[in-house]
Amino acid sequence: MQHEIVILLLTKGRVPYTLRTIHTFEANFEYDNYSYYVADGGSEPEEHAEVIALLKDYGIGYREHSEELTPGQNWNKGIKECYKTSNVYLRLENDWELVRKLDPEPYIELLEEKSEIGCIRLGLLPINLDLQTYGYEGRIYQHILKMRQYTFSGNPCLVHRRFHYAYGYFSEGNISPGDAELSIDHSVRKMIGPAIWRPNELGDYGPFAHFGKEQSQF
């Protein structure tokens, strides 16, 4: 039986971006046992309603909040809500599209079975990371060593509850999304806790692609 996961969809405004994110995700995500949590950091009511209407059209289970929050406050509230129903969430900001088929089942099983792993990166493989390769169940994984900035990335990833139990949550101050992301990355590199892996089979760029030029605010 598939483990339940929650898609943590992070939004604020940029409705055409969010709709594109949902459409491409639904077209290419090959997993059955999931629902959405829409963490909206302060869209206009009609903007948020348009996003919820699309999820209803797809017939997908969802929960949500929409209120004026800092990026960290918004993300943390969404994460904690995800963990009320699942051990794992998939982080998905509203300017990422899933451009090819993705079956996450082996990665979710990995997170459930290996307590020393806390996060599976699904985005691109950036330059200047230090890696060590490991094998598990016939697959090769890149273990992201805690040597350089962006060991943790806010790009699409699967995150087990043990990750935040060990490293805490995002800074909730009035800072940019990028700085909030770096607050977790700093904790990961300075603290003892579960590892971050990335499937080698995803290739250089992975199944998700970043799009759009309008700046994220969340």
C-alpha cells in the first residue's frame, strides 16, 4: 500500500503561475495516495479562490489557509498542517512545473524505511556541491555532504517529519523567501541530523523546471 503524502503548494498571487504548476503536476505525477495543502501567504481572496476552484475541478483532496504572513510563517504553518496527516510532504513552490513523468514511490519508501535520511531532493543538481554516492534497492543516490551552501534547497523535494524535528523550521522574520531558505540550509550544515539524498537517475536537471520572471513573495 502506498504511503500517504501531502503536496505542500506554496503560493502568493501569481495565479497563472500556480495554475500552470497544478496542471503540469497533475499531468505527470504518477502516484495515487496524495492530497494538497495550499499555503497561501496573502493572495487576494479572488486569486486564492481561483486556485481552489482548479483543485476542485480535478477532484483532489485539499486543505488550505490564506492569510498575510511572512514567507517563513507561511511555509512553517503549511508544513505543520501537512504533518497532521502524513509523515512526508512534497515541497512545491508555484513557479515550478513538472515537465516529465515522476513516480516518487521508491523515494517515499526510502524515507519511510531509512531513519538516517530526512529529505530527497527532486530538483536540478547545482554546481559546487560535494557529493558521495550510495546504493539502495538497486538505485544510486547522491548524498549531499554538509560542506557548502545550498546543501538544502527550496526546490521541489520530499521531506520527512524527522528532518524538521532535527533541524527546526524556517526563520519567521520579515525576510525574503531566499533568506528564509538559507535559514534552514544554515541549520542543516551546522547541526547533526538526517541526511539529504538525491536520486542519481534524475539526471542533471530533474523532472521539474523553473519558469517565469515574476519574483516570488509567498
